[in-house]
Amino acid sequence: MSEFYQWDRAIQPKAFTPDYKTSVLRSPKAALLSLENSLSEVTGPVFNHHDIGPLDHDLIRNYAHGGDPIGERIIVHGRILDENGRPVPHTLIEFWQANAGGRYRHKKDTYLAPIDPNFGGCGRCLSDDNGAYFFRTIKPGPYPWRNYVNSWRPAHIHFSIFGSGFSQRLITQMYFEGDPLIKLCPIVQTITDPAAVERLIAPLDLNASVPLDTLAYRFDIVLRGTRSTLFENRLEGN
Amino acid sequence: MPQELNYLKQTASQTAGPYVHIGLAPGRAGFDIFDHNFGHIMVTPQTVGERIIIEGLVLDGTGTPMRDALVELWQANAAGKYNNPADTQNKPIDPHFRGWGRSPCDFETGFYRFETIKPGQVMGRNGKPMAPHVSLWIVARGINIGLQTRAYFSDEEAANAADPILNLVEQDKRRKTLIASRSERDGQAVYRFDIVFQGENETVFFDV
């Protein structure tokens, strides 16, 4: 059984971050109880191609109703790796986002920017043997939210990744190179390590673009690494 | 300068936000897009094991249900085996049970709900069996990094008393926050497990 390296708490945001106001009532007050990994944590759900449809990774087409969505056409690609630099293959990656105007297709979103009839705003894929993934979408727009009176989220895409064990489960957000709203955002600022914030910013990747068609951004994701067993621990005792 | 350790750095977590449903449960966001959706029904008629429901509320620091939260559940099958190659216990896999489910909380009632089977015992570290349990992972707007906890079963008193993780919880009162209470509803076993963020009954969350 390979255990995971612990969460890097110098990188990961704290639960209680009062400048992101919603966290105040939604953060535990007691300390987390530290546990060594057992089988319950090093295992996790396995997904396969039967779980996924052929257009699930193409947000330009997967909700098109007779036309293309409005906005900048982009490819997002990268690799899912662990801290040892090893690829995380065949893992489920899910993503969701606002449309080009910053509006989510969600019954609780009331922002005045219009819904795009041809854009759903979600997709998913499995990483390949080398941990690589890609999908095609529309660049999302920024939008206002109620934190301070005039708070705006930088353009972003939400990512959900499983990894090989349930304790690698991660949700994060990808931002876009050059967006002036990143440094103003209280959600981004829940991460106090500036280098960790920079690793959430995807650079333009012109080499991966399709000339005269679609731009590209690259976003690699690093999950907790697995520990090599140098001296055998008695984990299962049998 | 010593040699450099060339580990990659973990990607930082960010909140799932208020619109997590779009990506993880689009039906709940109000639209239909995928042929196959992940959900809270974890069993098929062929799945082996006692049918149970696990349900509850996710409560914020004022005791108000977090109706926009999303819960995922991971568990072993009825024989106590995880459907994952890293589980090398000599026990059968149930091909009709992935062992994973996802439930957004209800926008009206606030309840999450899983239809599953009661898991068997899984071997823990150092040869100490763990009492039957499920692992839960909670995300929502306002949660910067997903919270992990476990639900044990109130009718497993002997196994719970010997469980190595429950015994790590110092305070009796806090240990009880990890026990789902069993009742019957329409002939069906229902376990109630509320996830409480703050206050007297704050759930024990794990750094694991």
C-alpha cells in the first residue's frame, strides 16, 4: 500500500479566511484530526470510457443548439502529475465555467449578462496513459459577486480531479495569464504563497493553438505524491 | 547549499463555489447535458449487501443547512473490499458496486442522500480491523479545501469500540459526531449523519 505525502499546508488555503467572507461560517473551528492513511484513503473510485460521452470534452459542441457559442475559442491542455513528477493516468477530470459574458447556466445565477443558448459550460475527460488531458471551450468572462460591494472574479475555469486515492481528491480553479483581477480576488488570496497562486495561472500556449481557429492555454495539475516504501511498514498486518 | 529536492509542488485547492452543480451535477443546476450522470444511487439490483440510506444535513456555524453543498461518499463493498487495485485484501470485488456516489444537497430541504449498501469491515493499519464506515468529502462555496470525515454505524457498537480511528478521538462527545444513527423508514434502514461545521456538535474532520 502506497501512502500519500501529507497535504502541504504551506501551499493549501486555510479553512478560515475572513477576507473571503463566506468561509467564516463554513470553516471548522476545531483542529483537524491527523490520520495516517489506511486502505480507505489510498483507494478511490475508478472511472472508464463508458462513463463519458464522445462530446463531453468539447464545450463548443456539447450544448450547441443549432449554432456555436459566442466568445474566444480556446483549447485547455496539460498533465495531471503527482509530487514525484509521475503521471496520474486514467483519472476523471471535470470542469465547469461561466460563458464569455461571465454568466453561469445555473438556476441560482442572476447576473444580468445573458445566457448563451449554445453553451452549457461543463465537460469532463479522462487523463491518458501519460496523465495528459485536453478540452475545447470558450474563454469565460469575469463576473461580479457579493464579497465586497464591488468584487469581481477573474476569469476562471473550475477543475475537479480524483487521482488514484480518495485523499488526493482536489477541486481548484484555473486562471488566465495577464488577468488584472487575479491579484484583487479574495478567493485567490485564500492562498498565501505567491508561487502557489502563480501555479494556478495558465500561460498562453501558442504552440498548442490551431492556426486561424483556436488559441490554447496550458494548465498542469500536481496531486499529492505517493511515498516509496524504503523500509516496509506493517500497514495491513498480514 | 545542500542538494535540491526536486519534488513538484502541490496544486492549491480553491473553493468549488456556488455553481459546483454545473460541473458535478448539471441536472441540479437546471439543465441536461451528459448521457451518463453521476449520482447518489450507488446500487443496482445485482449489488450484494444490505440496502441502506445514508442522509443528513450539512450545517453552517449558525446551524443553518448549507443547501448548496455537495457531498461525495467512498466505501468498501459488503465483503469489506474496495473496488480499486490498491486494495490487496484477499476478498471478492463486487462487479456491481463501484463504491462511490455523489449527492448535492437539496435546494429546499438541505438534505444529502445516498442509496447504498452497508460496507463490511476493512483491515486497518498494523493488523487492526476498522469498524464498517464510509468516507465523506464535502465541498461548497466558502470551503477552501474539501473536508474529509467518516460515518460509522450506530448498530456496530462492538466494532466501533475497537476501531483505531474512533479511538484516536480524545473526547467522547466528539467521537459521537462520527456515528450515524440508525432508524427504519418504510421498512428501509436509514442512517442519519449530519455534518456540523461549528459549535457544540462540530463534526470531527480529518487531515488524512
